[in-house]
Amino acid sequence: NATGYLELMASNFPVLIYWNNKENKLRNDAEKNFIKLKEAKIFHDSVESLTNHLLMIEKNIERWWKDAKTQNAVKDFCKVYANFIPNKRLRLKKIIRGEIKNEQ
């Protein structure tokens, strides 16, 4: 459980997460936030589940990733754990130009 998948999700880049919850338990307060990721087939708690899903989407990963259910799960998760900024590059340009202040 590291920041790599958070950065990918915040950048809206397709990602699959494998987490063995039997060996490394998720925090109780975090577990509920992973349910929607699991339903969208982003989060997998078994190698078999992840492998089967990858085989299903491998020919069109973008279609799966851009699906409304998947995108809603990503956005909801990022609201809690990662700063999801639409049009990140455009926003950065405006910050550099002084058109908007960088809000943290």
C-alpha cells in the first residue's frame, strides 16, 4: 500500500491494485473506501481476480477505465486519498503565470 497507485489515479491513468488483505489488513476506516474500487474492478484482493480482470480488459483498457462506474469510483476515492485535479497542466500554467494562486 503505497503512493504509486494514488498518483496514477489522481492523474486519471489506468491502474489495477492488488492488496492481500489477509496478510496486510486495511485500516477499518479505509476498508469502506476500497469497496467501490473493488466493484469497479480497480482493487483486487486476489491474484486470480486481478488476472481474470486484466485478461478481460487487455484489448481495450481505455474503454474500461473511461466507463462511468470506473471513473466515479476513481473520483470518489481520490476525494479522500488523492488530490484529483482536472486539467492539471492547464491549472499549473495558470499558477506559473500568476493568473491563479496555488491553493494547498
